[in-house]
Amino acid sequence: MGRILCVGSINADYIYRVPHLPAPGETLNAASMTRMLGGKGANQSIAASLSGADVAHLGAIGVGDDWLIAALQGRGVDTQSVAMIDMPTGHAIINVDDAGENAIVLFPSANHSVPSHMLSDKISGYGVGDICLLQNEITISAEAAAQAKSAGMTVVYSAAPFSPDAVKEILPHADLLVMNEIEARDLSKFLNMDPSDLPCDVLVTRGADGSTYYGNQKINAGAFKVTAIDTTGAGDCYIGAFSAKRANGASVEEALRWAAAASAIQVSRPGTADAMPTKAEIEAFLKDRDQ
């Protein structure tokens, strides 16, 4: 079975509950504040690990933020290649109002200073059958994609947050490009072509409307109907769970169904990384739906 190396962001998310989103110049008292592990990379690592994959994460955090390491390790993620550097950990200030709407300020910090020399040392231990997960929240994704491809790894690239320049650099090395509907539209405008015409496989996720996989054939996969409480991180959950099943030898169809179940569970409870389901939970969910 293959292994997964996620080269990606690690954030500290500070979530403030406010009566309404602050207007310019307005000061508000928050009803509560919660600190959580976040970042698209960390979310995908956790989702893949909890789905049963052998996962290692490569990234960077600030000195003293050991709780982030503990949070990753507690969910089975290998953190030997998470560097502690002399600058703040990347973090997000998230205001959430009573209606569930949010406003987010993201400070990349350490995520934009991941030591590039760590890549060759880590990727040299991987090869054919292994998967490299990438996103756009760190600055060494293009270099990681090139090295992973040269090593024979399967490169799964999540083009989020969408950046035309990043896509242009990484796409030549990608085996699978994953996007939501909005990102797919943006990419179509940028490249002046339909995502299905790209040289790599493409997975377009559509939330409650399921997903479409463009490979040797077009595969439409449905979503499970659940009552969504918090959709933050659902895409990361989907990608991590899908990649875990593929690394463990599942077909595309099987992996899509598994990922749909994982994300259905994740959105039905509050939180992001904390809401990622375990392999046992996903198996129980699917067994219940099959009856």
C-alpha cells in the first residue's frame, strides 16, 4: 500500500463568536474564542490519516507552538518534517456571527518560509505508489510537485486558494487536479479551456451536489444527504479521504464514495480538523446507508 506525504500549511485558527460582523471602525465584544488547528494542508493530512493512510506532513510552525505538533500526532500524522522556525505560526482570525456568516483574516507567516532543503531529504524516501498532497497555502508547492513527480509519486494538487500563477507552475507536474466549482470556473477563464480537457485527471467537487471525476472516463459521484452544521474544511476532508483510499488500492469509484461519506460526517458536526471522521465512523456510516 502507498504512503502519503502532505507538503502544506499549518495554521492556528482563532475563532471569535460575535453578534454581527464588525463594520469599519467598530469594536465588538466576542461571546467566545476558540483556538484550533487549521490550514488546508493540516486538514488534509488529518483526514487522510484518520481514513487509514500512512501520512507524513512537511511544513513549518513558529517556535513554542508545540500544541500544533501534538494535535497532528494525536491523529496519527508523522510530524518529523515539521520545522520550528523563528517567526510566528501562520494563523487565521475568524469572526463568526449569529447567522453563521464569517469574515477571515489570514496571516501566512511560517507557511511562506518552509525550508526548501527539507524537500529533497524527505521526498527521497518516497516513490511509485506513494501520493504527494499539495495546496496553494505555502510557497514551495511548485518545487515539491516537480521533485515528487521526478521520484515517481502521484501528485494530487488542490488549487486553493486559487492562484493563476501557482496553477501555471504546478499543473505540468500534477497527476490529479482537485477544484471546487468556483475554482474550476476561474481556471477555465484563465486557461481558456474546459478543465476536462487538461492533460491530468481532474476532480471537481460540488458540495451537496456531489462531484465529477474526469479521467479515462467521466464519473459522476453523488453526495450523501445530511444536515450540515459547519461546512468549513469539507473540501479538505474530501481530498484527504479520497487520497487515503487511493493510496490503499481502492478504485476511483470506491474512493469517491468513501470521500463523500467522510465529508458528510464532517459537515454534520462543528469544527474543522476536530470534526474529521475516523475510518470506523466512515465504515459505520456506509454500512448504515447500504441497509
